[in-house]
Amino acid sequence: MKKKIIIANWKMNHDFHKTTSFLRNFLKIVLEKKINHNKEIIIAPSFPFLHISNQILQGTNLKIAAQNIHQMKNGSYTGEVSASMLKSIGISQVILGHSERRKFFLENNDILLKKIKIALKYGLHIILCVGETGFERNQNQQFNVIKNQLVETVFNCSADDIIFFHIAYEPVWAIGTGKNATYKQAQTMHEYIRSLFLNKYGKNISNEISILYGGSISNLNARNFFLQKDIDGGLVGNCSLELDKFLEIIQS
Ligand code: 13P
């Protein structure tokens, strides 16, 4: 059976103290209760705390992800962080294409493809986010939007590279709103995404690619998402900031 994948995206939350104390407490409980068995758990803290976070989790199967990288290898890009920098501190995962990056930092699919290429060059695993806005769903454009986001980014990669990807379907209207997609809406989109991988890369890859749902996942609704046939896990924002809720989500 495929491992379920639970990812905490902390966004711009938790300072040094909160990050390290959360991770130490989390690790203690995870090891005591062995709740990481048969699951892939990834936490994405802010850039300044990636190194210490990675050190805290060293020797476990828990992983740390960055929330972004710059598309260039290095150079005069004040304030930016490169894939090679992450690699040099032992980070192996990166979230790319989050809708907040698309909206607030104007990342389009062209930029995203460059980020994907440089991430792959440095052997980083990519959690690639896709999702439609509320307006696009109201216009019944959600399937076209998601297809386009995939065609212009990950579908430019070779079959050998797909092993480096998890896809996260995050409807923009469900992020941070408390208004999650219904289980049926999510399952339908996940099935569609899998069918696109089937057409592009064939059966093995489409079966193996993990497709996560994100958007107002909580300790109360996580289980029902994870029971859906094509939902392989979750990308959790707000509810990953509180240890108790996040533990409950993992145990769902
Ligand atoms: P919320 O769980 O807060 O809706 O955030 C989802 C998200 O954006 C994860 O990347």
C-alpha cells in the first residue's frame, strides 16, 4: 500500500523558539507512539530555521521542506534563497507553486518551470501545488485551470523525474477559509489529475504519483479526505501550527 503523506506548511508562522520546541515535542510523541509508521511526514518551517529543524529531526524518517526557492543558481538576487543553498544544509524537499506565491509574488508557470528545473538539478523533491480560484470554479473552469498548470510545469519533465514529485491540489478558495472542498469535489479532481498523468506518462507513474489535498484540512475532516481513493495525503496550513491538532490529523 502507498504511504500516506502529511505535510505541514507553516507559511510565515512560528519563530525560532516555537519552531524548535514544536519539533522537539513532536518528535518525542512521534517516537513514543510510533505514529510515523508507514507514513511520510514533512514539515516546512521558515527559511531561517531550516538548518536547526533538520538537525532536530536527524536520524528519523521525518523530513523538513523549504517553502520556496529562487529559479536561478546563484547571483545578485537580494533576499532570495537557492536550491544549492538548501542542498548544502541537507534539505531535500521544497514546496513550489503555492497559490500564495502565485498571488502575492506573481509566480507564473514559466517561473515555476524554471524553479522545477533547478530543484531537480540539485536533487530536491518537489511538492508542486496546483489549484483554481473561486471565480474559476464558478465559471466551471477548474479542470482546464489544473490541466494548464500541470501541462506548463511538471509535464515538461521526463518520466524519470516524476519520482521527485508529489502533487498538492489546493483549491485557492479553500485555503485558510475554513471552507474546505467537499470530499467528492476533492476526489473528483484528484481522479482527474491522475488521469492526466496516465495519459502523459502511463499506468505505473499515474498509480505511483502521490496527490495530496490541501485547503482547510482539520483534525475533524482529515480522515474523510484520506479515505478517498485518489487522495494520498494532505498539505496542512493552519491546523499544522498546533501540535495536538496536527498529531490528530496524522493519526486520522
Ligand atoms: P489551510 O490548511 O490553512 O487552509 O492552508 C492550506 C495551505 O495553503 C497549505 O499549503
